[in-house]
Amino acid sequence: MTAPADLEFMAGLLAAWGFPLDTTISRAEQGTNNQTFLLRQGGLRFVLRVSQTLSAAQVGAEHRILQRLRQAGLPFQVPEPVAAPSGDMVIETAAGPATVCRWIPGVRPDLTGQTALKRFGRAAGLLGEAMLGVPPEDGLGDWRGDPLLAHPAVPHVGVLCRQLRAAGISAERAARLDAVARRVGQEWSAAGGGLPTQVIHGDLAAWNVLVDEDTAEVSGLLDFEFAGVGFLVQEVMAALFYSGALETRDWQPRTAAFLRGYASIRRLDAAEADALPRLLLARAVGSVLWRAGLWLNGKAQLGEVADRIRKLEDTTRWLDANGGKLRSLAAAGGNG
């Protein structure tokens, strides 16, 4: 249940949406960028989100994307915002803009098996096709930007590394972050030349996927708060980066399963396959810098930044050993 300090805040939000006082409230297990609560009223369930990263106008753009997707005939659900009695879909609060969406049934996927990864890949392909019609101006950001500028609170990686060292991150680990960031900065200009571009989800990670508890088919895709203009292959990159498919000894058949699912809707072209390793490394660096920016603003813990630096180190070693194999597998649509 919510902590006592939350009760007055939550009561105000419940009243704004017309929920009765006996509505059951619990914090969501997932989510680090927002305050997210699960609401239950009788047999109905909803999700209340207070965004800590978006303005009210940006949340409105997110809602327009979701409306388009709900009309696209997808075989899975996306969030459906609920209007307050006032007609407002977004209510501004001191903690950030608040929204309520209908609850989507499902459980987090077990992506250890190839069948589940293939289904995830197909869902990613279907989402990409459905988002082709989203106007670029409805994007909430631009994923094609320099990954070293992932967060405005981190103007220079060298300065950040000194701040991290002062806070307790080892000098060796900070130096590795600085070195890989420099490498990404040098490679970035070549990473996106000629790649297909459109509005993408922007955070197509396993924790933003729901599957049916009985059939294990994808039942929902969540959290479109990072939807923006980007390279379409970045969806593939993010899904692989966060699915765990690249982190085991049998990474090749697992990655191939995802790529076959994606290729059943749309196959990567040669330029996209070639760019995939560079984009993976850029994503890993951007993940560190984004979390570091939140830490600098008092919205994340130092340990979260350290975890992402460790992930970056693992990704760098993995790509140095397997980047060429990944390119070949992607170019073959998972059939190599």
C-alpha cells in the first residue's frame, strides 16, 4: 500500500478521476522513471502514472500516438488513457503530470526460450509497421541525437566521470566509462547514415511487454513515454539489449529466434544490420548517462548508475568478441 505521506496526494488524484475513497491503491513493482500505482475498484483495474520526465504537452503527444495504435488492428493492446469527469486526460500536479489508463491483463514474459523471443520479435515488427503513420511532430523526442547528450544534466562525460569518482565510483570504472563514451562519440556520425527513420517506441524492453498467462502470446506493449523519431533498427537494438538474449552462451540461437520473428514482418536491410553493434554500444552509453543525469538531479541512486556502468562494460566486451557474428545474423534475418 502507499506510505502515509502519499495518502493526501493520492486522495486528490482519486477525487480528480472520480474514484471512490475505498479504491484499493498499490505501488507498481516496475518503473523507475515515474510514480506508478495500480488501482482496483470492484472488478475494474486501472494504472495511475505520475510522470517525472514528461511535460503535460508531451503526455498529450503520447496519448495521440496511443490512439493511432489502438486503431491499427494490432493483435495486442497498448495503454488506453481514461478521461477524468472534467474531460481532462492529463492533470498537472506538483509531482508531474498524472494520467490514468485501463489495466492490461498479462504477465511479464519469460524470454529464456526461443519461442517467446520469436513472438517478441514479431510483436516488435508489427509495432514498427503500425507506427509508420505517426507524424514525426508527434514524437516526444529524437533518438537520432548524440548519445553523449542523453541527459541535459550531463553536459560533458569527462566532468561526469570526475563527479562519479568524488561520489565513490572507482577511478578505473570511471576511466572505462570515459573511454567507451569517447569511442561512441567518434563512431556515432557513421552509425545512422541512410537508415530508415520513423517514430519508434524508444524503450522496447522486456519489462514493457506483457504476455497472456495461459498462451504466452504477447498481450500488451507498455510505456510509450520515450516514443520519438529514431532509426527503426533501434527498436531491434533495444529489444535485444534488454531481453537478455545476448547475455548467455547460446546467444546466437536466441537472437536468431527474435530476428526471425521480426523478419516475418519486416527484414533488416544491409545498412541496419551493419549499424546494429554500434547502436548497441551507443545505447549502453546513453543508458549510463541518462541514469547519471537523474542521479545528478536527485531522482536516482548512485548504485543505479554503477549498475549501468557494469552493463556497459559487459556490453563492450561482448561486442568486441561477437559484433561481427551479430552483423551476419542480423543480415540473414536470423537464418544464418
